[in-house]
Amino acid sequence: MSSKNDQSNKFSSTRRKLLMGIAALPAVPLLASTGLLSTPAFAQAPATSEVNTTGLAVTDTEVTVGILHSVTGTMAISETGSVQAEKLAIDQINAMGGVLGRKIKFIQEDGASDWPTFAEKAKKLLVNDKVAAIMGCWTSASRKAVLPVVEQYNGMLYYPTFYEGLEQSKNVIYTGQEATQQILAGLDWVAKTKEGKTFYLIGSDYIWPRTSMKIARKHIEGHLKDSSVVGEEYFPLGHTQFNSVINKIKLKKPDVIYAAVVGGSNVAFYKQLKAAGIDLSKQTLLTISVTEDEIDGIGGENIAGAYSSMKYFQSLDNPNNKEFVAAFKKMWGEKTVIGDVTQAAYLGPWLWKMTVEKAGSFDIDKVAAASPGIEFNKAPEGYVKIHDNHHLWSKARIGLAQPDGQFKVVFETPDLIEPDPFPKGYQ
């Protein structure tokens, strides 16, 4: 565990530098980076005995939450933005008076891209630190490692990553998309718009890519007319040698490369695709795992022309997002970028604040019960609402990767998609 300022110092360098192993440059202290230097006026707080009946880390003036992401290892390229977004949200909430009149403190732990470490740190946060909520995890493997811990010790996890679905827990709020909101809409779009009939599936080798590709294959073969999968391969996290599968892709000549390569492996994959002469302005590639965060390490010039299926892109043109992007860059630097999971991580502290205030309590059971129906009109992606199944209603969007590392939004579903983590016919 480190202090707030010690932890904030780790994130000022770009993810490209982080991936290369260059030491992070010192960051401006957290409050100074946002200009929120004045002490907020906290409202008259209800008695601690009334809002904390289960021994959580709540005092008359403060409430403690946990932040649990990888800031070291292969997943740091993806998870750094989540840490930054959660700290921004906490800073903003504190500037507005906190939660039930209490300032939010955070304890940050490093999952270190290692799933047993995630479980160990989650237990430490819940049992030793008695945090009121955890904002954390990225990969499904880390979430699956943490889930039995938060259920056993009755904690509350706000999980920000798009994932495979097939899960629902009283103790988790899923602020990213589940599979039907991301995978199915994206495949329908690429089949219709790009006339994709043959697909080559490639992903990292753990639960999310494998389950996602299982769902994708069922949709391609069972719902897209005259379509087929001509190849499917998986590689360990951190893998950097993709020339063999790239040669297979060149021989198969699929209409669509469908990619779920995760973390630092993306850098090698897209650079090697380009070096092999695969022109993404001619060869359709649709990814469900690359956001602006990953492109910061990949380099826009190596992925320009690829498509990504997400619910959020930094380039979204709406007042909420413009305000969010400006605040994020003010805190973390003009060169920082914001991807889908980063934005979803930003939602966590806000949704937790609103739910606690609706419940009038920090008690986990009361927060879980109060979660369905919570609405956030200031979300950068647009309006969001917590469903009874603890997932969010959201839109699906397709972005076209640009040389500058941003995405141009080329498709958006007209309406919010209802979350369906257990879709019939895909399990």
C-alpha cells in the first residue's frame, strides 16, 4: 500500500513509456492537478452508527474504499487508465462534499497482472482494511479470482471491463458491457457493412477471449447468413511472437480478422501485422480489446484502419464527455488518452456514491439492494442506468482507428441495449 501522492506519481508517463519499462516521471500532486485546492464544505453528516452497522472503515468524517488494478506487469498498459479515472472521480466527489458528508479516502493495491495476487489483495482490503467498496480488476481472470472473496466477505466490487457475461452477483456492479452488448452488435455491423462472410478468430488465452470467441462463433455460424469461421487461435498473455498465425491469416484470406488480444501483446501483434504487409485499410479487422489506452502503446500508425467495438471512445461529441476529457487531462496531463474501460472505471465511484445516498447507508446489503434503477445522467458515454441484474444499459459503437491514436465513430446503436448476461443459445 502507498499513500495517495506516492501512487499518483506512477501514472504521469504515457502507457508507451510504461510498456517499455521507462521509469515514470513525477506527477503533480492529485489535488493540485485538478485545481481543487480549496477545502470543500462537507455537509452535516448523519451519525456513523446509523450509516455503518457492519464495521466498515467509516468514521464521522471519512469513508475508505479500495482501488485494485495492475500497475505492473503485462496488464499495466490497459489498467493504468482505470486507476487514473477512479482517482479523478473520487477527487471530484470529495470536492462536492463527499458521500453522506464524508470524504472518500482510498487504499490502492497492485494486482501485478497475477490472478492469485488479486485475490490476496482483495481479501486484505476487505478483511484488514474493511473498505466500503472496491473499484477494481480488468481481466475476467482477475475478476473470477476476486469474486469468491467479495462474496465470502460480503464486499462490493465495481468492475469496469467489457466481458463475456455468463455471470451475475449481488456483490458486483458491472460498469462495462457484457457480450450481447459488444460482440453481437459488432458482428452484425461488420457482416452488413463490410460484407464479412469468413472470420479468423484470434485472442489471448484465458477465460474472456475464449468465452467471447465461443459466443462469436455461435453468432457467426448460427445467425450470420452463409458465414463461417476459418481459423481460431489463442496465445498466452504477454506473448510477442505472432508471425506464425499471421502467415496462416495471409493463407486463409478471411474477410474479417476478429481479435481479442489483450494487454501488452497488442503491441507486438499489430506491429507484426503491419510488417507482414497486411494493410488494415484493405483487410477488415474488428477488435473487441483495443481502446485508446492500448493504442498509446501500439502506436496509431500501426493500427490505423482497424475497427473497434466499444461503448465509449474519447472522441464522443457530447457535453458530458468534453467536460470529462478536459478534467482527466488537467489531472493527468495533456498527452494522456482515455479508453472504454477507463471511462467505465470513472463511473464506479459515482454510481457507488449515488447508491449509498439512495440507501442512506454504507452497509453492503443495503447498497446492493438499492443499486437497480440508479441513473447517472453525467456519464461521459451518455445516460446510464443500473439494471436489476447489476449490469448497465448501454449503447454499442464502432470506431475506426486513426493514425493519431483516436477513433472516428462510424456506427452507434440508436437505443440503449438491455444487458443480458445469460443469452439463450450462446451458453
